[in-house]
Amino acid sequence: MIYIGSDHRGYELKGKIKNWLSEQGFECEDLGPAEFNKDDDYPDFAKAVAEKVASSEGSRGILICGSGVGVAIAANKIKGIRAGTILSPEQVKASVNDEDLNVLALSADYVDEEINQEIIKAYLDSNFSGEERHVRRLNKIKEMENTF
């Protein structure tokens, strides 16, 4: 399952991504917003997507805001989430392979729609390597999550 959310700056791109994912045969759940509201707050939607991903093994998330940074910061506050703002297909392949990225944060303002689509395709086609060094590093991150 792919959970998707955005703020007002990512709202239009979110709709296009949902249609594209559906055409590609992916199951997608939109966690908001349901309508455009220029005064909405990205942490609300980042939290909704992150909580679903954290509680649904094997699921992935896609978040969109103007820069992609705000939603990544908010999503990473949820235990078990590894969100990153991604700017290229190569970056997302490495992020999934090495860090087991489970929430993709996209920029609606700084990355064009075609590149974002390529990023999403690479994200969904990539898998975590499971290499010992990557597992070791992820375990250290899990320890950090349990510190506070």
C-alpha cells in the first residue's frame, strides 16, 4: 500500500501522482487534504502518512509540499519513519538501498512533474539491500529513537 499526502503547495501534484499510480496498478490511499485549502498545515498530513506507514509493514509513503523539506522533517518525528527529500531517481535508489527509505518527500516547487514521476518509479522499484553495514546503521537509528 502507498499512503500519500500533501499540503496546499503539493495538492495539485498529489492529484496527478495519484492518477499516475492508479494507471500503473498501484494501490494508493490519499490521507489528505481532500480539497485545496491555502491555510492548511503540512505537519497534519505528514503525521497521517507517517503513522500509517509506521503501523503497516511493507507499506510506503509519499508526501509533497513546496520544498519537500517540511513534510520530511515532520514525518521523521514518527518512530520507525525514514523520510527523505529526494531530488533525483539516483538519489532515491541509494536512499532505499542504504537507508531503507520508507517515506518519500517530494518538492512541488523545485522539481518538475516529470522528474518527480521518475523519482517515484525509482522509489517503488527499489529495495533495501539488507547488507550488514546498512542494518547496523539502521539499528543505531532505532536506538536513537528510543533515547528520548
